[in-house]
Amino acid sequence: MKIEELINKHYSNLNQNDLHILKYILNNKKSCYNLGINALADKCNVSRTTVLRLAQKLGLSGYSEFKVFLKWEERESCENDSGYVEALSGGIDKTIKHNKDKQLRDICELIYKKERIFIYTTGRAQQICAEELKRMFLFTHKYFNLISGVPELEALIPNLTSRDLVIIISFSGNTPNLDSHVNQLVVRGIDFVSMTRLDNNKLASMTPYNLYGVSSSMRLKSGVLYESTMFFYTISEVLFYHYNQYLKELEEKAVEIGG
């Protein structure tokens, strides 16, 4: 698990001081795992106790475990920083690893039980991913409805019920013009799944159903930073595989009961 996942998981327990410390850590990962608790507190202009409480809010026993966590993550990052192709391959492996069986099973159960499923996307790459998900799940007789643009989403939300599921595919998970609509889903008690890059993001923090991908990047000759969206397709394949395994389990249980 990466620190971004811990933040998303425990986001509701964090206050402004916690977010301030975490912002510093995320922007200075390479140096933070070598800092003692007092040094980090000084860097962030907070007390030693505040840093300790933050570690505990993230589900860790204390600051020592937090440092070990950061050091392990940085070492893992360095091991995979040996070229774009190697990073791309490592990103695929990490995407598969970070999408845990338990989380995937819960999402598969949602897909199976919901009467209607809608996918909302925030960009062209995400839309292509949604179209591929729709195509794959046709083979399991599950039909996904694709939502194009904010006006369609606004028209849809008032008509959603507890029998519906929304899948939101966003690269960063931080899309300000989507916030009010996601808030409406939460208030109305509508289940939704986030599919985002593995990073601290608002969308993932607002639902317990998260699908994460690890993105790779490279600097182009023009100076532009290119970020791969391949992880969307890896997540889709992993989800589809697990859904088929879920269907097989249901069939096996039905045979056992019938026998």
C-alpha cells in the first residue's frame, strides 16, 4: 500500500494540519524518510505531538512505523526508476497488486446486484476505457450505460436509486466541476466506484469502492511531460477477470446447494 492510499482511506479523519504535513511529505518524499519526528515537525511548523497523531490517524502504530513505510515506498520507487519501458512494466505489476482481491470482490458484487450501471468519464482516454468495459461486460450480460458530459450527468442524478451503480473514471480524481455532483451521489446514498491514478485524490476519498492504477511518465523532446493512461486498460482487464471468477463462484455455490 502507498501513502496516497492511506490518505484516501483515512481522509475523513484528517484535519488541515494533517493535510499540511502530508502535502510537505508528498512533495519531499526522498528526504522525509530520513527525518526524525522533531525535524519533520519543525519543517512543517507543527508540534511533535501533531506529527505523531497523524501517523496514528493513518492506522500506523507511531512515527517509527511511518518512517519505515516511507523508506520502503521510496526504495520501491527507486528500483523501478530505470527507464520508461521498465517503469511502464512495473506500473502494470503495481496496478494489479494494488487492486486487492477483497476490494475487487466487493465491486464485483455491486456490479452483479445492481439493476443499472452508468459510467461517467472525464476525458478521451477515460471514455475509450469505458467503451472497452462496456464491450467486455456484454459477454456476461451486464449492460453499461455511458454518460457523456456534465449535462447528462446532471439529468441522470435525480433519477438514480439504490438499485443503480455509477462508475466514475478520472485520471487525477481531482476535477473541481465534478465535486458538486459527487456530493449529490453521497447525499442520496448512491453507490459509486472511482477509477483513478494511484494518488491522493478527492474522488477516491469519497467512496469506499476504489480502483487504482499506477501511471508512468516521460519527458518528451519538446519538454512536455507525457503520462501514460495504460493503467486504465489494466484495471479494466483485472476487474473483468475477477467478475468472471465471481460468477463462477456463484455457480459453484448454486450447484452445491442444489446437490
